[in-house]
Amino acid sequence: LGLSRQVTVLAYQFGVGLVDLVNPTNGALLAMVAAVGVRLEEWWKFAVPIMLLLAALATAALAAAVAIGLT
């Protein structure tokens, strides 16, 4: 694809960070949600719009990194 290593790692880090917000198999997420008494469905209703916004920002950041030729 012609991407540098830095852009590839940046894309991976963005993806992992975003998925950890809503991943139901993330033990830390489940423990925190359970500790405060919030249902997982309620958490998703709160987190998904934020995740979509962060995904759009991550896409813009990746596009900028590719455009400036980050190496």
C-alpha cells in the first residue's frame, strides 16, 4: 500500500483504542461498568457516538499522516 511503518502502527493503535471502548470481552471494561452499576447496553448507547466521533478524528489524523508523508 505504500504506507510507512509509523502510519501502520498509528492505525493499529487507533483501532485498538477505539474497539476497547465497546468490546464486551474486555475484562477491565466489564469490571468498571459492573462496579458502577451500569448495564452494558447503556454503556454502548453512551460510548458508540463518542467512538464514531473519535473514529472520524482518527481517520482525519491518518489521512494527514499519509498526506505529509510521515516516515
